[in-house]
Amino acid sequence: GQQVMQIPQYQHVQEGEDFTTYCNSSTTLSNIQWYKQRPGGHPVFLIQLVKSGEVKKQKRLTFQFGEAKKNSSLHITATQTTDVGTYFCRVRDDYKLSFGAGTTVTVRA
Amino acid sequence: DGGITQSPKYLFRKEGQNVTLSCEQNLNHDAMYWYRQDPGQGLRLIYYSQIVNDFQKGDIAEGYSVSREKKESFPLTVTSAQKNPTAFYLCASSITLGSPLHFGNGTRLTVT
């Protein structure tokens, strides 16, 4: 069955630095969605990727879908305190929709 | 403004009591979902509904029940059979099953 892993589980970043978080699936995906949940808040949809190798940007955030459609990455440049939160991927294969466990990001000023 | 409304924000109950969490949406979305989130954990699917009068169990449906009598409403009942009901409950909706989710603000349930 489908297994989704997000790595790392925790990311501690110095303000101004870049980092990348990954979402890896054991099955080939139809699409992948990324969400952000601020502390004490609810998840908010960021982006959806559908095509193999697709790259989308939102300001300092770059999302990429792997060529084999089994993994995705979220890269944040010049991290700011507003980037604090947990980033979840939600994946879809032929059988199931699942959320990853998330990457929780903290920022050192 | 279109959105999803969950009420109440905080809910306290005694062990052994059933409790119903409200979820209403005015986005005209067909699909609705209930997720449970425990501290530091991800989102686990309890139930989902693709259309009125139809719903399916998710990964952790035991001890929960739902109804979908109206498109706008998808209430969740946490029954006394749920062994560890204290959690953060999130309702979500989407245009169709699998399309991007819109979440409510959540209900924090504490059972003592």
C-alpha cells in the first residue's frame, strides 16, 4: 500500500538561510498538494503539482515534482520568521489520498 | 465571504458522553472531510463524503459517526466508544474528492 514519508521531521533554520523539505511516496502519484499550518492554526493550501518534473514558484518558495512522480520537494530561500510552521504534503495515487506527517520548521532570528 | 465554519472552537466533555462537532460550508463544495490531529502529529482521516447522503470511513473511523443530509453540513459525533477522544478536529471541504482542501479553524475537544 501507499506510504508517504516527509523528511526531515524537524527543520531548525537560521533566518536568511535556505532549506529544502521532501515528500517521498512508495507509489506513483497522480498529483501532490502542499499545505502550511502555522502554530495554533489550520492547514492552508499552497500549491498542487500534477506533471512529471513540474516546477512552480511562489515568491521565495519553489515546489518541484519528481520525474518519476514519486517524490516532491519544497525549497525555501532566505528563510523569514513568517515561514515558521508545519508543511504537509498530500498525495494521491490510484487508490488513496494521504497526508504526510509534516516537516515542522522553526527559525532562529 | 465563503468559507468553512466549525463550532465551537473549544469543547469540554466528561468521559462517557457523546459529543457532536459542527461543520458548515458555503463554498458549494461536493466533498467534505473530517481529520483528527494530535499534538505534533499529522492529519488522520476519520470520515469523508463525496456527495449528499453518502459517506465513507477513513483510516480511523472507529468510535466516530457522521451524517451528510445537506450539502452544506457534515457534523461529526464523537461517541463514548472512542478510546482517546481528546484531540484537535479539523473539517475540510473540496470541489470534488481529491481537489485542494479548504479547512475550517478546527475544534479542540478535551474529554476528562
